[in-house]
Amino acid sequence: MNAPVDVSFFPRHAKPLTSYKPYWAKRFGVAPFLPMSRAEMEALGWDSCDVILVTGDAYVDHPSFGMAVIGRVLEAQGFRVGIIAQPDWHSAEAFKALGRPNLFWGVTAGNMDSMINRYTADRKIRSDDAYTPGGQGGRRPDRAAIVYSQRCREAYKDVPIILGGIEGSLRRIAHYDYWSETVRRSIVLDSKCDLLLYGNAERALVEVAHRLARREPIESITDVRGTAFVRRSTPEGWFEIDSTEVDQPGRVDAHVNPYLMVSEQAKAQGQICAREDEVPAAPVQPLRFMANPSLPHRGRPPRERTVIRLPSYEQVKADPVLYAHANRVLHLETNPGNARALVQAHGSGPAARDVWINPPPVPLTTAEMDWVFGLPYARSPHPAYADERGRHDGPTKIPAWEMIRFSVNIMRGCFGGCTFCSITEHEGRIIQSRSEDSIIKEVEEIRDKVAGFTGVISDLGGPTANMYRLGCKSPEIEAACRKPSCVYPGICANLTTDHGPLIRIYRRARSLPGIKKILIGSGLRYDLAVKSPEYVRELVQHHVGGYLKIAPEHTEPGPLSKMMKPGIGSYDRFKQLFDQFSAEAGKEQYLIPYFIAAHPGTSDEDMMHLALWLKKNGFRADQVQTFYPSPMATATAMYHTGLNPLKGIHRDERAEAVDVVKGEKRRRLHKAFLRYHDPNNWPLLREALKRMGRADLIGNGKHHLVPTYQPLTDGGYQSPRRANSTPPGGRPRAAAPSRTSQPVKGRLLTQHTGLPPRITGGESGGASAPGGAAAVGRQARRKPKSNGRPT
């Protein structure tokens, strides 16, 4: 058997999670489920909770749900942890259900940002919520992290509030808010929390919990990595770098010719020299810079005692250039090996306060990852959500749990750096991998313990499918690197691309008794996969259930450069291998490419060329994805400012402007190009093509994009998601295809095409839509799951 090995290549200097002395309450043992009521607490013999976690999601005791991970981690440290899930936020009464927490509140909006969870990219209210029993929408408030924090303060105002999760992580500094179209303050101030934990926060939360248990005031806990809090001023002993303004070149005077006589120099400057005698001008003396003897490191302040002052909230709100500058600095300070603390002022005068952000947390070792994922999860929703039969697959089914019910998370983090994605900002670039034995053990537990398992594992993956155990070849280079991506514009020469460990896991898992199939549903990084043809062969011939999703996102270099995605040539190389190995296995399989409409940097011509590429390749997308400006993402900074932070920020012609797609009409046009085959879009496309001087694409031939004729249509577009969905506990809608129908060859297969569902091992009626687990992986890439965050 393989012993846990730390393979992340990151130097470790943090205290191990398992080295803390357990809190005295460990004597109460392990709870089958963390309690959600006083009756459950009494059954466990508790008179109170040490920590109460408040979440906007239903409580599912599974390692893909951040609140469950944090709860079990704290329980393993000896603390009594209760959970208040999706409380009624209209008053503080629901927040008193478990009594007063002895140590602190832990607050999160849930596995997803509450605004993204509730609103579409067009700011329309969603009718469902995948993290709620029955998929019911409206069970959490807008900006849930702020609302929950306020209610916790009302319930017991003297109890510290620790905020975490994806919503807190992406709002830790002043940020552009897409829904109000303004720049909002740091959520630390709006929520009035005592401490914000960002990123995967097990390490930070365990340390903070034990320090609070030792009666250390939370105001004094200011030295923990991965935390943010409010300060009045920079403390003594810190070196502050002023980065509140963009560098501007000053006036440059012409150098004086040292060989001219004094009178000649004066004459050249339009003056008259009064000296009668001509003497040579004094030679130019070079400047000499002396190191400050009080500073170590050859005169440079130590990074661990350096803080960078960002432009204030008021500055970034009023000046898009400074907003883009602050965003660039933030993303440069994300490597745990060299990141410095950041500080941003909010307010002025006596009310002025600084939001202080410590460097990111040190990633978990492989042994720590194994420990976290090996905790005693029930791998099921709380019994309170069960229906009258005591089951969770009927009217009270939680869609998000159903998607990951038979999946295994093998790693965290992503070094792709896609500008529209928030994984890097939240989980970091350093890949944190579990050991092979830990992964196989979880597969065996699913096989032996999870009700309804039929032998199919729906996914072995994470934020990406194939970054397991990949990282930098040199710890020194890794700790010093400040690149936003390891794979753009090309794969770094220092990056390991060996897929051997992942191939071994696939083969070992599928050889287990009782395992019929191991599917890979997480998003595949195909530019990495082509570096290992043996991996592609293993994947295509044994782990694809007919469809494999990948995300080229676009075909044109303009938008791809703003996304930090590889060119379409990488897709072509992967498709060649995919088709070759599928044919060798005698299988007819399909790639599911995803594309984004209206991304910053995308022109109308770019979308036209993408539509032509889709038509040439015979793809017809049933549902398109429009760019969604999530807080703190680099692409969101482009959307708000019209500038490209990737190229540096300036106030002159050196700044790179970005074509930003705003306004309902233009965003609709870009979506229409992706759905060029929909007759409802033809009038809009004809008008646009004529305006662009491409009327030659209007006609009834195969080479034309849209026809000249116009059939009768309703003029609108109904998402197949609603038309093809199955009502809770009911039969599939009549319009949905039968389970035995075959996909149309050459059609762009998305998870919402209405094609026959792919069986993922669930019980009858529990199969996912096409791409089932693939849909989960896509959601993880755009709106990452909180695997282990302090939700």
C-alpha cells in the first residue's frame, strides 16, 4: 500500500492540524450528524455548543460541502459543533435555536455566492436552488453572509463572529458588485464580523478556535495567515509600501553635454554666462545608493513584516484606473511563498479604518488532506430532510448532493489562472493532493456504505480533473514565482506534467470488486492532457460515459488572451487523440465543448467567427453561458474598468483597453451567435451581419450562417433546463426524450440538451441529466465548491 506522501512541492512551516491538544469536550465522542436542534444536543449529552455554524445551504454531511468539512474538523479537535442551516433571517429567533455558542459563530453564505446562486447572468431571479431540499428557491437572503452576521450579533452580541466561505473570500477588499453596478466596501466592514477567513481555512480556523478556547481575545488574533480584520493603523515594526497611486513618468530634462564649456552650456539654455574665463564644466558624478543598515536582506524590508497599502475604498470607487491597479496588486500577492500583507483604508477622519489582509494560508500537506477527508462523514443529508419514507431521493431531494453523491474529491487548487474563474483566488494555485490509499478507501466506503450505489463512481476529480500531484519541479522557484498561471501563455518549463499517479489511481479504482465504472466528470485541462497520451488513452477508453466535457471557451485569440486560455489548436490536438483512442476501443463518444459569450475582450466579429466554427463543426448548443462578473475576478476588473490588469495599469497610452460587452442588446447578440441555429435569433443576426459588412453570410446555402427566410416563431427562448427537467418526485415531462433515445451525431452535447440521462449509479429516478457529473464539475470551475473552507 502507498503511504501518504506530500507531493505538492511547497515548503512546509505550518503547525500540523493533528498536533493540537484536543479540547476537553472531546470526551463526548463523535456525533452521527452534527446537531441542528436542542433535542439532538440533549441526545448527545451536550448542555451547549462551543461553536455554532450558520450556513445558507442545507446541511449535507459530505466532504464536498464546506460546512460539513469545517464542522467535522472542529469536532475532531474536541469542540462541540452545532449547525443552523438556512435559518429564517427575518428575525434573530431562529439563530437562538441552539443557545449561545461558548466560543464563536461560524458564518457562511454557503457553497456558492448567494447572489450568483439566486440571480442569472442577466440579473433574473432563478426559480430553484440546488443546495435546498426539493430544489426550492428563496431559502436564503441576498448577500447572505452579511445578513446572517447581523442576526448572529442580534442574538448574542458578545459572541465573536468568524466569517468564511466563497462569498467572504471574494469580497475581502473593496470590490465591484455586478448586481448593484457599484463598488462596495470590504465585507469585513459590511458584515461587522470580528474575523474573516478566506480560502481553504481548516488551518486558520483550527488555530483560531484553540486560541479562543484559551480565552485569548479575538481582537488580539492578528497574526494568522488567511485572515482579514479591521485595524485603525499600521502597527510598529511593519514596513509599509505605498501603492495607492499608479506610477506616472515625471518630466524628463535633457542631459547636459559634459564636454561643453560653461558659456556654451549657458548659451544652449538661452542664457548668458557672466564669466570671462572659459573653464570646463564639472564632470557628472554618478549617484551612489547606500543600503539602510537598519534593514536586513541587503536593505530590503523582510516580506513577512511588509504590508502593501492599496488605494482606499473611496479611491477605487471613484477611479477605475486605481480599481484595476488594486486588483492587479491583489493577484500578484497570492503565492503563499512570497505574498505580503495588504491593507486598504475605508473612510476618512475619525471614522477611518483599515481592512488588513494577511498573506494566504499555507496549503495542506498530503497527510493533512487525508486526515480531513478521512473524518467520519455520514455522506448523507441530515435526517431532518428525509421524506415520509426516511429517504432523500424524493420530494426533499437536494440536487447538489445528488450530483456528488457517488463522487470523490482527490485534490484542491488550480494553477490555470483563468481570469473569469474564482478558484485560484479562493483555493490557490498550489495543488493539494490526497494519497492514493486515502482515495481508494473513500471509493470502498461509497461502495459499502452509501445507499443506492449501483457500482458507478460519478467522478474522481476536483476543480480540474487532471492536476492531481502536479506542481513546480523546484520548491525555490515555486516559492518565488509571481505568475498568475502555470499554463498560460504556454505550459511552464518548471511544471511537472506527469499523469502517471492519476493513471494508477484510475486503474486501481476500477479494478476494485463491486466497481463497475469510474467516470470522470470534473472539467479536463486538455492542454495538459495532451502532454500524456497514455493518460488520454486511459481516460477515453475506460472513464468516459459517452460524453466528455472540456472548456475551450472561445476560438479567437482576442478573447482567449483576456481569459488566459490556450488557443483552439490545443483543442484540435486533444480531439484528435480523443477520436483516435475512442476508435481503438470501438466506441462512439462525444466531446462537450463549453463556450462563453460576452466575455471582456470579445468583439462582435470574434463571436461571428466562433459561430462559423460551430457551424463548420456541426455543433448546435442548446444552452449558452454568458460571462458572469463575479467579485474580485480579473475579468470582472476588465468588465468594470475597461482596462487589462494582466498587462499593467497606466494612465497613458501604455494601458491596454478592453472591449467590454455591456448592455442587454449586445449581450443578447453575443448569445445569439452561439445559438445561430435558433430561428428566434435570425432577425437579430441578420441585422448584425449587415452592420458588420458580412451580408455574404446570409443565405440558404451550407456555407451561410443564417438563412434569408424566417419561419413563424414565438420570438423568445425558453431554457431547456426547465423544459427537460423532472419535477420533484414526478415523471419526466412529456417533451423530454426517452431514456433509450440516441444522441444526434455532431450535436453540441451540453448538460441541458434534453439527451438521454447518463446513469451515474443512483437509484431509479435519480439519474442525472446528460453530462450529469460533468455538470457538477463545470459548476465547480465557475463557482467552486467549498471543499474544506470555513463556510
